[in-house]
Amino acid sequence: LPRREHLSRRGNAQRCAVGITVPGRSGDGELEFIRATVAHRFEIDEARLTLHPWGPSSFILILPNEELAGIVYNEGRPIVTTTGRLHVMRWTRFL
């Protein structure tokens, strides 16, 4: 791909992504916990969510479109459940 097109695609993907931090939890179940929590809370099919590890308790969540990313971001308010809390931030290449 030409460099300009490659950068454009990366920019589009960044607009559809949020960073997720899961404080106080560790283990192999974090990916499933995040995917299930976001899918249930925002009524999104789990198969449409892409999740990548980004650190010890941090992940990059790629959503199907920019609108859903904005809804999940919700001005940075955490997603609170009875079993945990997800801190959400906008994804940028500088994080």
C-alpha cells in the first residue's frame, strides 16, 4: 500500500478503538470479561469486538465503527459491574 493510504487506514482504525484498563484484576479471564461486559452493556455481538493485550491490565478494544467507540468511551466514565470496573480512554498512537 502507498504510505498515505496505509496511514489513512490506521487513522480510521484508531477512531474505532478505545483503551481499556482493568484495575485490581489479573489472570487469563480478563479478555473474556472485557468482551462479555462491553457486548452485554452496549448490545454488541461479541464476535464484532477485537481485543488486543496492551500491558499487564490494559487492552486495546477495536469496535465495528467510530459511533460505537464514542458510545463505549462515554466521556471517559468507567464501566462498573458487580465483578469489576473497566476504565475507558480514547486510543491515540501516543498512548
